[in-house]
Amino acid sequence: MSLITTMLATIVALEHLYIFYLETIATVSDKTSQTFNMNKEELSRSSVQTLFKNQGIYNGLLAVFLLYGIFISHSLEVVTIFVLYVIGVAVYGALTSNKAILLKQGGPAILTFLSVLFFN
């Protein structure tokens, strides 16, 4: 795996660890409220807490498997699968929620995928 792909895939993993942190640990923080454009009262609702923590676990595991593919198994295939997953989710989020998700969440994954295609 090229150094560029390794660096970009690591950025994708770190981004998803941060999303995990916001959704699972800091669910009612100012930063979570700002990031997801939701007020703290809404974030405090039990149903929202449950949904966020569930989403957070998905994001955390995504990061763990990306890091595994990058640093443990050194598997370009594992990295590619999870980067494509991120791109797919970002496209869905852009279509159903907020167009900015495509660049904010999908941008690093798209760059990583391009580096897989051109530098490996």
C-alpha cells in the first residue's frame, strides 16, 4: 500500500473515531450539537441517545477495521472495501440528509479511493 493511501486511509479512520466519540461518548456536548445541527434538548432525548450510540458503534468499528487493514494486515482489499462503504454512506447521506456530507465525510474517502486506483 502506498504511503499516500496509508495516510489518507488513516485520516478516514481518525474521522470516524471522532464521529464515534461525538455520537457515543459526547452525545450531549456543544460540539455534537453544532456538528449535527441539533439542540441539546433534542440530543438529551432517550430515543436520540440510543440512535446516536448505535450509529457511533458503527463508526467506531469502521475505524477499527480500517486501522486493522492499514497497519495489521496491510491489506489493500480491506482498506478499499471500507473506504467504498464510507463513500456509499456519504452519497446516501448527501441524498437524504445534507449535501455537505458528501464532502465532509465522503471527501477523505473519495481521495483515498482515488489514491488506491492511481498509486497502488
